[in-house]
Amino acid sequence: MRRSSHSLVKPTSPYNNPPTTSQTHGKACLPRDGTITRKAIMDAAQGLILETGFSAASVDAVIARAGITKGAFFYHFKSKAELALALVQRDAEADTAHLQSVLDRAEALSRDPLQQLLICIGLYEEETAKLTAPYPGCLYASFIYESQLFDDATMQVVREVFSHWTARIGAKLEAAMAMYPPRLPVNVTTLAEMSLALAEGAFILSKVQRDPAALAAQWRHYRNYLELLLAPQLPSVAGVKRDKLDAPVAAK
Amino acid sequence: MRRSSHSLVKPTSPYNNPPTTSQTHGKACLPRDGTITRKAIMDAAQGLILETGFSAASVDAVIARAGITKGAFFYHFKSKAELALALVQRDAEADTAHLQSVLDRAEALSRDPLQQLLICIGLYEEETAKLTAPYPGCLYASFIYESQLFDDATMQVVREVFSHWTARIGAKLEAAMAMYPPRLPVNVTTLAEMSLALAEGAFILSKVQRDPAALAAQWRHYRNYLELLLAPQLPSVAGVKRDKLDAPVAAK
DNA sequence: TTATTTATACCGACTAGTCTGTAAGTTTCT
DNA sequence: AGAAACTTACAGACTAGTCGGTATAAATAA
């Protein structure tokens, strides 16, 4: 028996372990790194799931696409359900971090909460405009339409991403509306949720039309709506074109 | 262990399934009517598909819910794929007819194309506000997220419903915009598609939140947007309430 | 230096059960 | 009698998951 660190379960794996794999002792010998295989499995699975749904994305199909074997799959995930959870967690973390960075950028670009919001939406519009090839999709939506297949923990992750998104956007909206009274009475929560609904709906449109352009177009409409609803002086009337990303900033 | 006709467990009499059973007794006993079974199969399948997706809605599960047997299933549908096509066609016909009737009503209520559009949306808002029990869903969206499982003919039906919807709404929008120049430059097609995107997105929200209220809320926002964009005189500014059809919802 | 141990990472055949679809027979109405 | 509307039983493919075994590399011992 080992003496130090009488670890029962986690003998501190030698050669992989994520934290900083950058540490190269002379030779980048790519030590047997399970994280590569793990990521290959997750990427293959995510792609398949968005094409066929979770049920039809069989373990056999996943390992074929990932170019590994069944043993490797079940070494990394003790069940297919665990893969589902890992996938949705990975997306949730990425999306949450991404929203944070977009909000940070928007806050650096303007001090006005309405402008921050509009910039934020503009940034999403910009990014989605670049999307191309494989008509994108949203794992959350895919899971939601097969929700009975997943355990509570998995669906809870989805619910949390959604409510976190709504809360962040809602808070900004709240600040903007405190400064610029809306021209129509609106519910802040559903107005924040509208961004989610449009994004999800646009994913569906883009899949039907095999054209990711719908995403940017719907973000643009959301931005229009917020501007018409809140901007202190409306953009110039019909025909005159507005320029991107900055709207009339009236001094209160 | 073969048992003859007097099975006790699941005789599940044929042509049973009294959905509403107008037919009661005496003479008019609908002669073995396959359409009842056929509908039972389709209803059971649709419900299951919205809960678990098409793949996981196995024939065994469908027949169990419908209360019939496997032979009956394959008597009515020569394959599971044919069931998928039949389902999506049924929904497409129903939705197209429903849109037609809503447009008819709206056109009877106003001669102004903008008002017709707003009424139309208001009617959808009204109807969805009543929804309750099983968090609704859209078969098209479900299929789209498993699209690789279906043949072209099936997905083509979905594409056609979508483009038909967009065309009908788009035409009304076109007429409204010819009369009332929009306050911001917008693309008519994507503006029409926005109604679809919002509806699909709201279905997803309602499933996540287990609350169908999202549907009506998003229709309302769509109506707001069109009004702000096109209405010749904006509804009174902030604070003053607008009439009819709504209770001004308190924030949050 | 070299040999041994140990843990990770992976392989692929195998199992028990589920899947869609078929075949052949039974019941019920005309 | 004949057709429509079923039923039960079964076939073969595919499913998630298991299990014994192997390759590699680091840690340790010689």
C-alpha cells in the first residue's frame, strides 16, 4: 500500500488530467491523453444528436464517427445518460461564459443600459451572421423535444441555462426601462424570454431552410423591437437608413 | 401455450376506443370502422413523439397507448415512416385550414390590412392563452430536430407548411407596409418568419417552464412590434394603458 | 541503466433485451 | 363467400452495456 495520500478512489492520474497540460518537459510527447478521446466522443455525439436526436444517436454510431471503440466510450462515460449530462453541461458552461463576455464588451462600449443591450444583441447578430455550413442547432431544444428520455439532473441544467439567460437579459432590460419608459406596457420577463424564443425559433427556421441566415435576421428584429419600444427618440422614419450598432443617443 | 380467442388479458376489443362515442347502441353500430383505430394510433403516436421524440416513440409504445396490437398498426401503416408522413400531413392540413379561418375572421372584422394582421395575431394570442394541461409542442419542430430520420417527402411537408405560413403572413405584411411605411427598414420575409420563430421558440419555453403561458406572451410581443413598427399613430406613450384584450401585466 | 509494478486508456467480442416488420390465422360485417 | 379489420407469434437487426484482455507510460526497485 501506498503510504502518503491514502487516496481511496482517485490515485491522481499520472498522465492526463486537464489543469495545465501545457507543461512540457522537453518533448511534447502527447502522453496518452484521455481528454482527446473524450472530446472526440462528445463532439461526434453532439453532431449526431443535432441530426437525428438523442435516441437515434446510438453508441455504435457515435463511436464510428469518433473513430474509437465501444470500450473507450464506456471507459469515459459509464452510460449514455451520463454522456447526455456531460454534453448539456459543457454547452451550458460555454454559453454562460459567452454571454458574460458579450455583456462585458457591451458594458465597456457604453454606459447607457439600453445601448448596452442593443450592442449586446448586435454582437450576437454579428456572430450568427458569420455562421455557415452545417445548419446549426441547439442541443437544449433537441433535448427538450425528447425530454422524457432524460433524468431530472440533465433537464435541470437546461432549465438553469434558460433562467440564467433570462435573468441576465432581464436585469439589463429592467435598467433600460427605468431610464426610458416603454411606449407600450410590457412584461420584462417575457420580453427577456423573447430573445431566447427568437434564438430557438431561428435555429428551427435555419434547419428547415438549410440556411443559417435566419439567426441574424431574428436578432435584428429583436433589436428593432427594443429600440422602438424604448429608445427616447425613434430612429428616423421610413426610408432613411440607420447605421450599424449605434443608435441615436439622446441626452435624456 | 397458445391461447385461443377467449383471452382474458388484453382482448382490447376492436373498434372500441370510445373517444366520444356518438354511436351508442341499437342499429347504427359503425361497421368495423378502421378510421377509429387509425386515429387512435395517430393520436397516441403524436403524444408520445412530443414527449420522447420519434425514435423513442416505438411501435410497441404507440400500440400500448392506443390499446391495439402490432398487427393492427401495420394494417393501417405499412411502416413507421409512413406513420410519420401521415402525422405531419394531418398537422399541416389542420394548421393551414386554421390559419385560413383566422385570416377570414380577421378580414371580416376590419378592412385595414394592418388591423387584420393585428387581429389575426390577437386571435392566436387568445387561443394559446387558453391552453393548459400537457405542455404543448410542435410536431414540425420535433421532426426537424430528428430530420435525418425522415425521407424527403416527409420533411418536404414541413418545409411547405412553413413557407405557406410565411407567404400568407408576408402578403398581409406587404399590404400593411404599403399603407403604413415602417419606422425602420425591415425585410418582409424575415418579419413574417418572425411569427413562426416566436411560436416555435415559445413552444420550447413552455416545455422548459412547464407552463403554456409563454405562447400567448410571445404572440403579444409580436403584436407590439408590428404596432410600433407600422401603426400610423403610436399607442399613447408610457404609462397610459391600451385598451382591450389584455391586462397590463405588471413587471415580473 | 534496466526490470518490475501499477494505473490509465483503450479494444472488440459477447449478452440480454428491444426494435421494426412479417406471416398466418380469427373475427366481424356485407 | 369474401373482404375488411383485426390478433398472436415470431424473425432478424440493432440496442446499451459488460467483460476479459492489451498497450502505453510513469513510478519504483534492482
